[in-house]
Amino acid sequence: MKPTVAIVGKSNTGKSTFFNRISGRRISIVQDIPGVTRDRILSEADWAGNNFNLIDTGGLEPTSEDKMQRHIKKQAELAIATSDVIIFFTDVKQGLTASDYEIADLLRTIGKPVILAVNKLDVYDPELLYDFYSLGFADVFGISAEQGLGLGDLLDKIVSFFPKIEAEEEYKDYIKIAVVGKPNTGKSSLINSILGEERVIVSDIPGTTRDSIDTPVTINGVNYVIIDTAGLRRKRSVDCPVEAISAIQSIKAIERADIALIMIDSSETSITEQDIRIAGYVHDEGKPSIIVMNKWDLVEKDTYTIDKYKKELDEKLKFMSYYRAIFLSAKTGKRLNKLTEMIKEVYENNRRRVSTGILNEIISNAVATTPPPTSSGRQLKIYYATQTKTAPPTFVLFVNDYKLMHFSYERYLENCLRSALDFSGTPISIQLKNKAKGD
């Protein structure tokens, strides 16, 4: 599970400038107007091989009674509550203000590592930092987010607080399954049916599960950890701080899972936008997945019912055409044995390794059947391919010029790989690399 770092501080201290530089993308709006960033904005970042989530927050004015400021404060508190490390941004040009001391008082009570960043220090002068030690934090770094000065030392300190993976890996040899979906789709009922006992609360009240709950179980000699998660609501429906934290914990559960079961209530009239959004979370994390159409016992069925549902899934889940689906009832246990078989199959597909010989034969046949298109009189040439990793299966194609690859032809190659090999249930990644002369 990736560590999370929150950026907090008063308005106009350069938090969003730092966020954009570290995340490598211009996501946060950067202006000299206080209060531009109002909600939490999250992106992935990497430093020295340490991958982590970075959260930008709005400018804090802790004692303000302004309605928008109360909203910003709530969002910042959620970011702090779900983070492993906090970067407290101040501004050397503004100097210390009452808001800085109020934020410092708040951060000293949370029991998490806090690093003080004194921003806009365009020329390093340690004497300019002395006053900022009065905020009571040992780790003080003078930086310029805009110019990139001092960021390396700051990032080194941030990652030093990350938990060691070996220490936190409680179930190292277990297959970790995250059960995700909207509230009241039957996630807890499914887990209890798999376990054969009632270990998690089952209720008709949406939102009964607040935390991610890990439960180990052995099925047919295979060790699993099943992670029950809070139901993921639409953003505008999340108005309770506890619920918002639960949603973040659910997304973190997807990150650390080996496979995700995406629960959908088949008794509803259709697959909803939120069902699709949750599937998108899983897809974006590159996780293998199974769509579990639950409450199948409540659906009035005829000969064509399953075909109708599958057609709707195909239409709404075009972005993850590799999905596997199963129609079952967690309440009655019908088809539960088929689900455990499917979990094992999809997990193995996600870790499938293809020999270089077979891989190149598949690619060569694909190119011979449908040659790459030309662009500006030049044609893409694929020299050879190799698999670099599993989970998800990742393939590197060595080519004459990767810019000549059209997305439609890349999709064609992926389809050829999937036709020749069983990668059902799992995403695969195709990466391109120019072959150097003489290789």
C-alpha cells in the first residue's frame, strides 16, 4: 500500500506549485490569489524509487468562521487523518503569522511526522529560517518550490518516514482480495458466505462497514486475505467526515490487493455510473478483477436475461474489456464455488509469464496478418518483444520509432496477445522502446 503525504498550510504559500512539480503534472491551479485550491487533490508521485500518494489541500485559516473556510478545514483534516507524513508549508516572504501558529498547534496533536517547509527561499540563507523553529518542529527545510531549490533534501526526509514494506506485510504469502462496491451491494454477505460464518456485520443499512477489515481464510489449500471495504458513494453524497475517511481507506485497500471483486447489485434496474466509476478505480490501479453480479436470486429471469446483462456490461465497461463476470447470490450461496475457482484463475492470469520465443511468434504473426500503418511515409517496425514483469503482465516492444505507433494498432496487438494467451480478468501493459543502433 502506497504511503500518503499531505501538504497543508495557509493560503498562498506555494503548496500547489510544490504539488505540481513533484507529481510531474499541472493538476493544481497555481495563482497568487488566496484560496484557489479548495478541495483535496490527489496524485501519485515518486522519489528515489519510493512511490507514494500526494495530497494538495486548500489554504487553512483554522479560526475562521467563513463557510468556505470551514469546508476547506474539513477537507484538510481528512487529508491529515489519512496521511502518513504531513508537509507544513510556510512562506519566508510573508513571515510568521497567527495562522501559522494556529496550524502548528493543530499539527502537534496528531501524532504523525510533520516536516516544516519554508518556501520561496530563492537564495539559501539559514538565518532566514531561525524564526520558523519557534513553531516547534525539529525538521525545518528552506526551499523554493518554483525554482526547485532544496527539494531533494526535503523529499529524502519525507521518504525516510515511510514504513518499511517488509515490516507491514502481515500476509506475505496470501492472495489479497479486496471486495469493493457501492453501499448495500452485499459485500459483507459475500464474505460471510465464503468464510462459512458471520465475521462481518450484515445490515440493510448502507454504510455499516466503516473500516477495511482483513480476514484470512484457507480454501482448498490456498491462503487468502479477504478485505471488506466501506461502500463507495458518489462524491457529492459523502458529507460525513467518517464516511469520507472510509472511502479513502477503500481506495487504499484496492492499492494493496492482488485482485478485486467489484460487487454490483443485479436487482437494480441497470448498472449505475458509480458502479462504472468503482470499476475505473480498480482498472487505473492495474488490478485484475471480477465483476460479481450479486442478488441474482432477486432477478426475474428468462432465457435471455444473462445475455442482456452481459451486453450492458460490455457497453459500459469498454475500458476494461478483459473483465470476468459471475452472477450469484451471496445470500443463498448459489455459484459461490465457481467464484473461488474464478478468483484462482484470474490471479494466475495476472501472474502469467510468457517465454520470449512464444511472445515473438505471436507478435510476428500479428504483424504479418496486419502490417503496421505508415505515417508521413514511415512505417513502424517491431524488431522483437520481451516480457519484463507480471502483475500486471507487462511487455516491451523494441521498435524503430515509438512515435509511429498508433493507439489503434497497439490495441490490435493487445487483442492478438489475448487471443493467443489467457489474460482474462487482468489488464496487460504494452510499452515501447526505441532500439538503439547496433543493438
